Amino acid sequence: MYRALLGTTIIVAASLLLGQAARVVHDWDIGYLTLNRDGYNTRRVIGVNGQLPFPPVYVTKGDILAINVHNSLDVPTSIHAHGIFQKGASYMDGAGLITQCGIPPGENFTYEINADRAGTFWIHGHYNHQNVDGLRTPLVIYDTVPAVLDYDEEILISLEEWYDNEFIPHMKEILNPLAPFPPPPSFPYGLINGINGNKTRPITFVPGRKYRLRVVSMSTTEWFKFSLPGHKLQIIEADGIDSVPHTVDGLDLGPGQRYSAVVTAHDTVMYNYEYNITLYANFVPYIPGMNPRYYPGLIEYKAGTPVKAVAQTDISQFVWSDDIVLKALDRQPVLSADKTFDWTISSKKYSNNITLSILDEISFQPPLVPPLFSAFTMGDLALNSTIYGPQTRAHVLRLGEVVEIIVRNPSTLDHIMHLHGHAFQVVEYGPTGVPADPEAPPIPERTFSDWPMRRDTVVVPPFQYVKIRFRADNPGVWMFHCHMDVHFAMGMAVLFVEAPDVLQREQTIPQALIDMCQRQGIATSGNGAGNSGFNLTGLPPIPS
């Protein structure tokens, strides 16, 4: 496990308090490698500087993180700092063909990320879903003030699932109109801190010490559970937002979610313990040894001492993380909505025999001009959602208005929704649709208590809805999409065009981004089709 001593963090934080904020520079050469990551399959992957996994990124709140990217792939690339708001620099969000064109093969671009908030995040590819093939690593932003709970040491735990083939060929199989849909299920393997989950080293505990566990799910489709039987976890952060300490037995993480939890080591070395990491998916068949996959490991107090068993009956009664019961530490009151969007997740088979995902009644496809460029160059017309094209499903927001989103999931599949540029309040869960099992217990309506937790990635369970709210205080173009990459690639996304009038006054797209598009023959001005006014001639027709 990656370990970061608290003493080092204090030294860095002290320098920041003295006004010595740093510019932290990383050089990333993104390229192909051939590796066996899971112990079973050797295939082409995407790494950085000839490594996979490549090191996590650590900075301190107030720093500027500069990542100099060189693209050694044979296709464009981009990177996205998941959970970072990019206030005042929406063009650094890294969403390929949305806020930028991809970095062409052989070319360079520098991302500048303002580490203006502390927490646990991650950086991943955001062009053609290159994160699925390995382009991903944790990002930790240390705070300059003590956490709500004291701790002595940090342990970073990253969780990934790993497939036996590359993402683009896999998507071609899914979208093949001559193939049956849905395709046969896949059963990925689990990676812990970038290596085969069965080969991880023990976590060493010293009696009486307190540990902050930063757990990051860099998964792309499946869920992870993490627990330390015989120990309690006190959650103090979710997705970069500090929480009132909340005690649980384990963490349940969907793709893209993160938690920090403090655990206190026992005061004796009489026993060692096992930690449990489970990779699972509720939407594929239960097959012992394949779904779920279990990855036990050792919590070592003293080498050679016996492992204390925890009864399975106790594990079955574990209390798991649940964001609706968490409370944001800053006690921000619930927002009152000015505008509500009520969307139902679904899928449709089109006349070409291809099945696509639906959010807000349409399957998302990027236009010919990156929407952020349209928002910058269309003047007053940027306030009209029509100019972004029909398949972007763009929604224009006024500065400061409070947006409520209700996402309904009347299906047997879990979904996980991520919002760029914001953290939203998790306000309510409740039932929607008709469960397939008429004998299943009724799904209760659950609302926050006192003040809602905020996060940037939320699970929408089967036959449930989730209600979230955020304030439109970050001018830019921000995606809201399913973070299960297959669903995202099939069109489960919409755009928020936030205060484009303010955007035009206060921000300027760097010339390097404009040049990057033009060298690829991609227009950098005009509406979604690259034309003036409402002339959208040239956009592909909406599927029927």
C-alpha cells in the first residue's frame, strides 16, 4: 500500500501557510505498453513514462499542479482531474471534444490544475475512454489545516477492475448491429494499487496508532467493497468533501467514488487480521469465483502471530457507507431549487439495430465543434441551447441559479452519475419503476438529515431515483454522465452550459488549445456544426 507519513504533510502545509505555495510539475509521456496486470492476460495497455501503474500525484491545497503531457499514442488523448472544479479555467477540464480537442499524436500540452480544495481525487484519460486501458492514477491534495479527526499516518488504496481486452474493440462488439445485444457478460479481475489483487503486501498496523485510509475506486464498470473486519472505520471525507465523522464497518464504492476513513489500531499485537476487498456487479450473473471476486489481505500487527477470524454472521450484518446518512462538515443548508430536471435512464434499439443509452430522452453525441468553443464564440446566441446541436442535449444555466436533478433508474442495472465542475448535495433516494421481483421488500424513500452531504459521483440503484442539487456558480461547459464507461460511450450523458455570458467576459481559451484543434481540422468557432446562427447543417442526423 502507498503510505504517506503525516509529518511530511505538516512540513509542506507549514510552508504553504508562510505563503510558499508551490508549482508542482509532472512530465507525462503517455504511451502504449504490453503487460500482464491481472496474472492471466497479456495485452496492450496505456501507461505513463513507460510505467503502469504510474505513481500517484500528491500536492498541497493552494499549489498549482502542472502536468506536461506528451502524446506517444497513435490517437489523440486528454486527461481529466476527476473531482477538481477548474474554477476560472474550464478549458482545463480535459473532457475530449467537449472542452478541448484531443492532444494529437506526437504533440504536447500542459494542464494547469489549481489545487484549491483538499481531498482525495484521481486523474484519468477522458478521450475515447483511455482510462479503461490504464490511463488513471490517484490525486491527493493535502489540507493546510488538521482533519476533523487526528491520525498518525495515511494509507492510500486504489482499486481497479481489469479486462482482458482493450476498450475500443470491446465497444465495437457491443455496437455491432449483427451481434446479439446485450453481449455475454465480462468478468474482470481486481487490481489493488495497480497490481494483481492476490499479490498485495500486508498493511502494517502499529498498536494504538490511527490511520487515515484514502480509498479510491478507479473502476470503470464494477463496484468494490472494502472492510477491515475487527475494526471500525470513521468516514471523514467523500469525494473531496469533509464529513462529520460517521462510523461504519465497510466502504461500498461505485466507479469514480472516493472515501477517507480513520481506523484505530488495536492496542495489542496478539492477533493479525484480514482485510476484505470484493469486486462485484449486481447486474451480471452470480458465478462463484468470478462474480463476486474476493481479495483478502493481511493486516499485520506482528509477523507470525495468528489471524483472528471474524464470524461470517457478523460480516453479514456490517454497516456500509451510505451518502444519504453522511453530513457535510461545513453544515451548508440544503439548497432550494430554482430549476428541476427530471430524467429517466433507459436504452433504445434504433433502426440500424444498434442499442444506445438514453438520458434526457436522447443518446448523447459530441458535435463537430467542442461545445466550450461554441460557448466562447457565439456571443448572445450562446445562451440558446439550440446552437450546441440536438444530440449534445445542452442545458444553459444562469449564474447562481440552483439546479435540481432527479435521475430515475427503472431497471435492474446500477448506474453511477458524475458531474464535472461541481459537487452536488445528495438530497433524497426513493422508489421508481416496478421491480422485477414482486416479492422484494418495498424500497423506502430516504432523505438527508440536518444538512446534506455533497459529492461529485453518485450511485443510482436499480428501481430507485436520486435527487441532487447544486448551484451554478462555475461558468463553463460541464458534463453530467454515467461513469460506467460502456454506458457513457453508448450516450448516457448531457451537458450543462453554465453562464456563457459570464464565461465570455472572464475567461479566454489558450491559443495552444485552439491551435491543437485547427491542426486536426476541427473548427474552433461557431455553433455545433461550425456554422453561424442556427444553421446546423453538417451535423449527423439524429438516429431514428
